Amino acid sequence: MSLTQIFGESPLEKKLTMDKPVESRLDTTDSKLVGKPLSRIEGHLKVAGKATYTAEHQFDDLCHGVMVGATIGKGKVKKVHQDTALQVAGVIGVFHDPLFLRNPQQGGVKMAPVQGASEVFYHGQPIALVVAETLEAAQEGAKALQIDYENDEKHGHFDFNKQKKHTQFIDWVTDKSDDIGKPEKTLKQAEVKVDVTYTTPSQSNMPMEPHSSLARWFEGKLTLHTSNQMLASSKIQLAKALDMPEDDVRLLSPYVGGGFGSKLGISPESVMAAIAAKDLKRPVLVNMTRPQVMETTVRRTNTEQRVALGADKDGKIHTIIHNSIVTNLPSETFFEPVAVSTHFLYGGDNRQIKYEMARMNFTLTGSMRAPGEAVGQLALECAMDELAHALKLCPIELRKRNEPSEDPSKKIPYSTRKLLACMEQGAKAFGWDKRPQTPASRLDGDWLIGYGMACAARSNELKPSQARVSLLPSDKPLGVMARIETDMTDIGTGSYTIFSQVVADMLGLPIDHVEVKLGDTDLPPAAGSGGSWGASSAGSSIYLACEALREKIAQSVGLHADSIGFKQGNLYRQFEHDPSLAEKIGEKINHTLTDTLDKLAEKTGLNSEVSVDHQDNVLDWEQVNTQLPLSSFLQQYAPHGLVANGEIEPGKTKKEYRHAGYGAQFAEVGVHRVTGEIRVRRMLGTFAAGRILNEKTARSQCFGGMVFGIGAALMEQIHHDKRDGRLCNHDLAEYQVCVNADVPDLEVIMLPETDPYANPLHSKGIGELALSGAGAAIANAIFNATGVRVRDYPITLDKLLYQLPLL
């Protein structure tokens, strides 16, 4: 008899709260797939069109819904004339329900969004849904639907310049204000200072796949195929919006065609599809058009940012002020944390960060790739360039002189920080020493040539996440396979592949012996894809589940978790065990307990074979090259397989250390001296983001972030009609995003780094880091090329044309 038989067996699980730095098993695994540039394991499905996205599901009785949005910017719905749409052939239902969402929900929030379809707060707000047998009939019905409004646009807020006079100070959960020292006083006393205002426009997330939901009901339970980044919290949002039990709701998002933050929470089409499907007793698909995506999901806020820097004549900064005005709908609490990286990027004893909110009748503002840093560093990093120019210092040298030894706002150490190394290696690879020292001094034909650089910083977070990993018998060549299960999503970032690499290394299996199941709320809840925390958070829970499996296997075969190794489907003794103090004490207690049980058995006449340490069929691990196939292990110890759960949570390290990824962006631009046309000629980004989990997918994310930066610097902006808030450029024909011709050669360098304070993978997010600072590097290059400083983004040729130097 063993202790397990006496006291019962606990479930296989491993939970970790990050209260202290941890070692990573990935440093010692036999295989080293983590980090390798492996191609996406699901890539062939996507290329062949076999990866089924939400709008591609087919059911025999499927019907189609088309949303109808408000045609006023503020007011009330007086009447929906349903008959005007029902007269169209094929239309089977018109819905105008008080449960309809007025606004989408932010990511991670565990409450329903604002609901109600009768009071209008912005142009395009969802009012009704027309459902028909075919998409074409639904579209015709939506066009025919007549809605009467009580127009109250005279009381609407559609002009930012007017409304910013009526702002409110905010200090909520997205970021906190700073007020350290006497920044206004020391700014006035500064030997050299910069005090400037930068503005950025509203932007749209523009994922390739429009928002889409397909609702089906069965026995009172809802299954929603949807395009969503964070399923666990979105399930709660949807259940509360529909006033039904969470257990009766299931969301499925195995493939998501991008999101960039716009699909973090549920959007209006999800509730519309669910209500219509329940009423009609048929599956209903609601797929947004591109204008509807722009009008009814989220936008990045427009901003007005005051950045003031005060320094001594040697370039030592003593004052940093970064105050911002952002916008959102009335009563909404989300705000863009514009200065989130200003807290810790550069030193300075006197610091001020303040946020103000202007309430506008525009589409909801929410998260868009790198919320905060993406627009905040467009201002801060250009102001740093302005200060360097005023000091006649190299922009890199200025930043070196203001490298802090700890977080200057919270007075806590950095977990890791390789900003100086990023700048130094990036400058060398880019050829920064060839930069024109004087603005507007280099010509290439009719093109003015300039170099620019900017630092990149992106806060890194760990979020609670759970996963299940199973080791199962299989007909694969090695007779065994692993299965990963979590509701984590893959929005094109490589989740399927990265998680497979982690499990393959941890359990010693080839990558094709790992199966991944994602995007289903029936699976353990993960952090979701957002904030650049998905791979590290969900990946850590997968790692911990593998740790639980390794510990169980080791225990079963007479080894310890730190001595067992896995290689090509076999287990073996890899290292000598180093017993901890607790184990030494435990071993002594076990021996004592064994002696006690033996004596008790002798006195009572019970079975005297009771043994704490007894194990059957344990191999002689002292033999050289002793190995046991995992398939044989399962046959002997777990014929039906082994299952383990892993769970990760943030802990003390979150508060005791400043966590962030860092980088340096470099750009070369050409500005036509006659027309003012701007061309980015080349870009280079150098990044330090912890352990890189897949070099190919990480590099792809960096390319995407840098392309985003080109768009932010030169072209992306939403134009609102100041009379009613209407989006004037609500499609891809008028909202300008980068195309191939806009993107030059991009080079990415990723510095080796591990961060034991971050998570057991020692990894950080990288996709949003690569956007941070990218646009500022381009803006600084434009100044170096022309001598013209444009502080109103995007930098279009009309803002340069009349200021260009006469050469």
C-alpha cells in the first residue's frame, strides 16, 4: 500500500503566482524548438481556404441579417416601420430590441455593454436588424427599412476644438496621473526646454476580416460562432447582455482574421444575431460591412498632447510634462493611456502626467494596437528629437544621458531593460553615423534625404490564464501525442504554432505529434489575444500543465522533476536530482511514517507491506542510456492517457518591478523638394522582448507593427463631419492604409533576452512594441530631410509644401 492509496490521488494540476523570479525549463529541454522560425502549423489550411472563419459556416436553414444604423448623430428613434422591409421578397424578420447593444464592450470587462436601440448617441449606431433567406434580400430589406427619428443634433458634440474647452480630468484604471516635484516651475527655469503640442487624429483598427457572428440555439442554449479576440470575458458579456446563465452560452472563434483591438469584447452584431436566431428558431449570420465596422465598433481616440521637456545645457533632463486630451462617448470610462510609457522611459525628478476627457458624439473609442504608446510616442519621441536639436546633440546621445537606473515614477527596478543595447546595435546596423548633421542638407536628385530615430517601449503584462494538456496514446509514429486545450485565440499572430513548440520541447515530441484546440469557451479560459500578453500568458499556463505531466511521469518511474528528460518520444534521466531542504525533511518524515506503519501492522496483524516509497516496475536509471518510450509508459501507467491543468496568475513581481519591452526605430525618408511627396526609403527596428518564442512569427509581427507606424505617421485618419459626427471616409477606398508601394525594405533585429520576472517562459509581447516609436522615427526623419517640423499627424504633403526650403 502507498500513501496515494491511503490518502487518495489529487488531480494533476500546477498553478503558479508570479511572486518571484522563476527558472524556465525551456533552458534545459533536450529539444530547442522554442525560438525556431517554424512556419505556422495551420498555414496550409489558411492558404488553401480550408480554415473556416465565422462567415464561412454553412447550415441548411441559415438565414442572413443586415444591420441598419442611425442616420442622425444624436436624438431618439420614434418609430421603426417594419412593414417597409417586410414587403421585400425573402425578408422574414425585422428586429428592434431594447437588448441591442448601443456600444460594443471593451476587452476583459465582465459586464454587458451599454444597451438600448432607441436613444441615438452617434451616427451609424445600430438600430435594427433585417433578416432574410438570402444576403441579397436582407440587404434590400435594410435599404427599404424606414425609421423615424427625433433629431437632437443641435445638442450634439461633433467639433473637438469646441468641445475640448469643456473637458474633465480623469484618473481611472487605464493609467494613473503623475505629479512629482514642481514641473511647471523647473520648466521655466530650464537652461534648454521644449514645450510643444502634438495632435493625432482618430484611427480605425481595420482588421482584414469584418466583425461577424452566427447564432444557433439548441434546447435553450446559445452557440455563437464569432470573430473575437478574448472569449472568456466576451462570453460573460454576452450572457449578461442577453440576461441568461453563462453556462448556456458557448463562443467559438478558432480562426480570427485580425482584430488589432477591435474584437476584444462583443460587438452589436453578436446580440442581434442571438436575438433573431432565437425568435426565428433558425441560425442567423450577421456580417458587418466595412462602413459598419468603422461606424459601430471602436476607433482610436484623437488626441491633443502637450509635451514639455526641461534640461540643463549638458542635456540632462530634469522636467517631463506629458498632458493629454482624449475623447469618448458620454459615460464611457475607457481612455487612451497616451503617456503610459512616459512614466518610465526617461529620467527626470520633476514629472507631470495628466489626462482630460472631451465627451464627443462619435463612435466609441477603445483599444487599437498599442493603445497609449502608439500615439503617445508619436509626440514624446518627436519632442525628444526637438530637444536634441536645440541642444545640438545626437538624439541617441541625449537618450543615453537620460537613461534611468530605476523607474523614475515608482522608484522600482526594471525587470529587464536593454534600451541602450537596442539603440547601439540598431545605430550600427542602420548606418546612423552617416546621418545628415544639418537638416535639409542632403539631396538625391530632387529628393531631400533625412534620417530619424525614436525609442520604442511597450508595457508588458501577465494575465490570468488556464490550459489543459493531455498526453495520449496515438497511431502516430511514436505511438503517443499531446493535445493542448484552451479558449485562447489566434488572430494571425501564430498561437497554434507557438503553443505547439512549447509542448513539443517540454514533452520531447516532434511538432507534428502535438494537436492544438483553441477558440472555444468550453475549454479552459485564457487571457485572450490582446495587449501583447496572449502568447506569454496562455503559453505559461500550457507550460505549467506540461510541468505537472513531467512531475507525474517522473514520480511514476522513480525519478524527480528536475532529473527527468524527454527526447523524441522517450523519457530518460537527464540530470542528477538536487533535493531541496523541504524534500530532505519530507524524506525523513516518510521514513518515520513508514517505520510507524510497519510497527502498527506488526501489532495489529494487518498487511505489513505498507510502504510510502514503494513503486512497481521502476527502471534501473543507473544503467547507461536507459530510456523508456512514452508510449510504453502510457501502456503501463496510464492506458487512457494523462491529463493536466495549468494556471498562471500575476503576483508580487507585477508591482515590485517595471515590466516592459524596449526597442529602437530607425528610418530613412525622401521628401520631394518640389511636390512635398514623402517616401519612406528604409526602416530598421531593434527590439528586446524577452525570449522569442518563434523567430518567424515574431519577425512578422515586427514587420506589421512597423507598417502600422508608416500609416500612423503619413496617412491614417478618420474624418468626422463637424455637423453630425458622420464618418466621411468609412471604407478602404477613402480611409488610407499602407499598401505594398508604401512599404520599403524593413529590417528587424531581435536581441537575445530572457526575463525571469515576467513568466515561466521568460517572454514578453512584441507585436505592439514594434509599432511604438515607428511613426516618430519617420517624423523625425522628415524634419532631418526638410528642416520642417510638423506636429499635426498624419504628415501629409500639404503640411510640408509651403514650408519646404528653396534649394
